[in-house]
Amino acid sequence: MKRLYTRSMAEELGYLCLHLKRDEAQIVAVALRRGVFETFKSLVIKQYAANQITRKQAEALLGQKVFDKVSTWLPETRP
């Protein structure tokens, strides 16, 4: 199977920044921000579930309301 060239994310973002109009770039910025936050949230919950951080630390990183909502994803074995 022939391996295709894959562009780096930096190349793709650079292209977007060069070719999008200002209002379109704002839409991309909002989407990226949401994606980064979802990744951050997943990492914090993963660390909490693995006992790498405390509940207090997780709540401080995510905010109590967000933590309470996403902690329902965890198995009930975590205190």
C-alpha cells in the first residue's frame, strides 16, 4: 500500500489562516478552542480516574459544575 503524504496540523492551520476571511477565521478559532477544551477535560478526568490527581484538583481545573457533569462518566469504583 502506498503511503500518502500527510500534512502537519501547523501546515493545515497556516493554510486556513492565509485563505480565510476574518469572520471565517473566527469560526475556526471557536471550533479549535472547543476541541482543546474537550481534550483538556478528558485528560483531567483520566488523571482523576487513575488516582493521579484528587477530586479537589480536578474541580479546580475544570470547575465544580463541569467536574460534576463529566464525573458521571466514571466507573463507581472511584471514591
